[in-house]
Amino acid sequence: MAQALPTLNLIGAGRVGQTLAHLWTRHGVLQVQDVLTRSPDSARAALDFIAPDAPTARAVAHIPDMRPADIWLLAVPDAQIAACAQDLARHAGPRGDAPALAFHCSGAQSAELLMPLRDMGWSLASAHPVLSFASAQTAVAQFAGTPCALEGDAAACDTLRPLFTAIGGACFGVRSQDKVLYHAAAVLGTNFAPVLQALAEEAWRASGMPDALVLRLRERLLRNAVDNIVALGPQKALTGPAARGDHAAIARQADVVAAWDPQAAAAYRALSDLALRMAGHATEPPQA
Ligand SMILES: NC(=O)c1ccc[n+]([C@@H]2O[C@H](COP(=O)([O-])OP(=O)(O)OC[C@H]3O[C@@H](n4cnc5c(N)ncnc54)[C@H](OP(=O)(O)O)[C@@H]3O)[C@@H](O)[C@H]2O)c1
């Protein structure tokens, strides 16, 4: 007889919850059981995407409606995780659920956010897939090869590692005390690129560049920068006045940016200082 798959309950089934549960269903890794979101309609829609044919899966409206499960994924927004864990503990505890595994997918928060469940003997983890989940449909197609940061109880990480590996995740460990800095690094590495690009495009338009040219500059420069960073590493990929140690050019440009947008100038100056430090030109050369 085929062995029953471990069961998975989902609290929160947006982009990340739907993606992971869909992949675990499709790969025959976990059996999705109960799905809870903020409304029965969205829970049903999520379930339609995750496992439309699963006979025992259910969209539910309240935590007490959820059956005991082997694994609980709390894929709600970060600010909701602690309250959901508290609610779950309030209901699963008195009901006498066998100790289960609970995890969330926040990059910045540790497994300690699920603490109320540890008092019931559950094992806890966080599993952060380093992917921009624009939608569940796109993420399902993009997931293979995604690095996944595991943190928390050793037993929970040992259980989650093969589950993520089975759907194409590339797992690595991060210590609980390092999670905030680890996530800040991901923010530095990805989230600021669109911000800087938007500023650059505003500045190009303000300097008279037509839209079509701005789009061409966007594509050429961004691709060029990514290719160079990947091929050479960030230090060797740095070009521009900071790479040349041209303090005078930086100061001149910063003044012009300040007249255009003072907030952008503060960023320009701070980033130029970091670029000069990286290029080994942090101190201005003595005047001849
Ligand atoms: N998006 C990313 O790129 C990404 C990447 C890595 C990790 N993460 C992490 O993954 C987690 C989920 O993010 P997401 O992007 O998937 O969020 P999302 O798309 O906004 O989905 C959140 C889900 O939680 C439900 N929800 C919200 N409050 C709830 C509550 N109190 N009780 C029950 N369900 C509730 C929502 O219900 P409705 O469907 O009814 O709105 C929705 O199904 C977060 O910890 C996030 O940091 C996100």
C-alpha cells in the first residue's frame, strides 16, 4: 500500500503560500488539507490553484475549523504571523493536537515569532525563498533553483530541507541572530535597484531625454551592469567618477542633483561615499 503523504495546513494562501502548496501537490510531496485566508472566497480560489482535484482539501473560515496536520505553513504577511501563531496555539492546544511542525516564510523574522506553539512541543522554523513572488502563476514557473534560507529548530529544518529540495529549492542555513542582517542584505541587493532606476529615469527626463530614449538607456545600462557584476564581481564592475576617485566631479554632480531633488542628492552623496570606499578612494587626494 502507498504510504500516506504528510499533511499540510495553510494559514494565509497568497503568492508564497499558493506557490509552495501548488508545487508540493504537483510533485506529490505533501497532501494539502485545510486552507484559511481572510475570506472564504479567497481561500477557495487559492485551493483551486493549489490542488483543484484534491478530494480531502478544504477552504475553511476559522482556525478552529482546521484539522490537525503534520505541517503548518503560516504564509500570512509578516505583521500577522505572531497573532496567527497565538490563535493557532489557543485552539490546537486545548484540542490536544499531536506536536506538529510550524513554519513561516518571512526573510526578516525568525522562527521565534511562532513561540506560543513551542510551549506545546511543536518544532518551529522559518524558510525564506529568495525569489520575488510577483504572482503565484509566475513564481511556480520560476521556482526551480531558488535559494531557500532555513532557520530554526534543527528537527524542523531537517524535515523542511528535503521538502524544498523536492520542488527545486536550493536550501542553505542562516543563524537566528543573523536573520535581520541577512534580510537587510537582500534588500540592499535587490529592492534598491528599482528605486535608483526610477530616480535615474526622472533625472533623464528632467534633462530633456525623450521617453523612447529613456527606455533604451534603461535596458542597455541595467543589462550591462548586471552582466558586469555577475562576470567580474561588484568591485571590478564599478565605473564612473567614484571608480576614478574623481571627488570634484562627484561634488559638482551632487550639487546639481541637490538643486533638482534634495532627497535624491542625500542618496547620491551617501552612495558616492560608499562607492569611493569600495574603490579605495575614500580620502580626497591632496590638491596639487
Ligand atoms: N512576496 C514575496 O516576494 C515574498 C518572498 C519571500 C518571502 N515572502 C514572505 O512570505 C509570506 C507571505 O507573503 P505573500 O507575498 O505570499 O503575501 P500575500 O500575497 O499578501 O498573501 C497573504 C495571505 O495571507 C492571508 N492573510 C492575511 N492576514 C491573515 C489572517 N489574519 N489570517 C489568515 N490569513 C490571512 C491573505 O488572505 P486573502 O487572500 O484573503 O487576502 C493572503 O491569502 C510573508 O512572510 C513574506 O514576507 C514573500
